[in-house]
Amino acid sequence: MTEKMWKDELKKYLYLLPVKEEREILSYFDEAFADYRDQGYTDNEIIEEFGDPKEVAKSMVSSYLDDNQAIEEREEREAESGTNFRSKIKRGISNIGKSVSGFCDKISASSRKKRTDLNSEDRDNYEREVEEARKKQERVREEVREEEEELRKLKKEREELAHENERAKEEKMKSGKYVEIEKETKEKKFAEGKPRTYTKAERHSFLTNLIYTILMLAFFALGICLAVGIGESIFRDVIKFANRVANCGAWNGDAIIMIGYYILMISIQLVVMGLGLGIAVGCIKKIYKRFFVKKYVLVKGK
């Protein structure tokens, strides 16, 4: 098998990845083959070092899917952290963005599936293997998360103990029974290369991002129209309410009912207008996060 044949075989199984990710991976292996060749390795030796292209692709695709799953779970936990009305509105807007994003991703994935050289049976088997590998990584991630939680608890207990020791030391120093001894310590710093990160938009095709933007702008326009329309209605009701109050001769039962009615209607309209503004602002934030916030790590950098 030649280098071209190996990379062509690898590309066949990368169809589940966005275009940006696939190009970066192929570019990475172009550089890897060149580096190994400069060291005197033959194509067969390099290919033997990398292994089966299908297994390489499966590992990278499952890592990508697990990475996305982890990010979505974290965002869901953050969205569900609040229980007040504002948090629920933010959660609803986040779900709108997630649904639109999922819809666009499905369109992109569907078109890429049709272009792959695999037949339907091989494709189904491969996707089943990728899902199994992703679930295995998810279990490992869950175990790591539990271990990190345990470490956080231990760290907190250690900090509380250190705080108590510091307090006891201060009390001894005040009583004159403690002499502080200074010790020189040296910290070793290890330079760690930062992994390359991308925005979600950079990991998808232009068409997918265009559809996403159009749909989110449609929701933004809906929110603005709702807010403006309700705002005009509130303005008219306030004017009408002021005229009624000015022309009200006696403060009888009918006048009080009229005032209560207008206050109730204006309050409901204010809530609806706030909802419209929340949808508009939330859509702009979602567009900003997709195109400008870099939180996705390149698969080969794992």
C-alpha cells in the first residue's frame, strides 16, 4: 500500500467529521509522512507505524463525537443551574440554538454520507463501531470526571485544614510561643504547548454556517418584531390609561377595576416584550459563540 492509497482509505472513513476537521487531519498526516520519510523510513514502514486507516479514522471520529458530547453536557449543566424565570428563558433560547445547530449539522452530515465511497452496509457497520467506541470513551470520561470530583473534594478538605493550621499559627504567634522559620522553595514550571482550538463555524462548511445564520437571524427578527409590536401596544395602552384616569371623575368601583385591568394588561405585555428581546439577544449570542468563541479542540491534538 502506498501513501496515497492509505490516505484515500483514511478519507473514506472521515465522512462523519466536518470538512474543516477532515482537512486538518489529512494535512497532519501529509506532514507526518514527510517527517518520517526525511528520517529514512519507507512508505510501508510508515504505514505499519500508523496502522489500519479505518481504525485510525474510527478513533478520531469517536474522539470528535465524544468531545462534542462533553461540551453539550457541560452547557446543559450550566443552563440547568438556575431555577428562576430568567434562567428558564435562557435555557429555552439555548435549546432553540441547539435545535437549529443540530438541524444544520444533520444536513451537512447527510450530504457527506451520500458522497462517501462506502456502500450502505459497510457504512452502517462502521457507524455502529464508531458509536461503540464513543460510548467507551464516554465511560472513561465519566470515570475521569468522578476522579476529578474526588480530587476537588480532597483539595477542599486540604485547604480547610491549611486554613485551620494558619489560624492556629497566628494564635501561637500572638501568644509569643511560635517562631516562624522561612524556607526557600523552588517551583518547577513545565512549558506545555496549548492545543489548537477552533470555533464551531470553522469546523463546518460554508453552506451549513449559512443555513444556521439564516435560521438564527429569522428567530432574531421574530423576537425583534414581537418586542416592537408589544412595545407599540404598551405605548397605546399607557396613553389610553392616562386619558381614562384624567377623565375619571369619581374613584368608584368601576374606576378601580379599570385601573387594575390596565395594570394587569401592561404587566403581561411587558413580560412578552421581555421574552421577545430575550430571544433576539439570545440568537445574537448564539451566532457570536458559533463564529467567534474557540472552544473546540482539534482531534489530532488530543
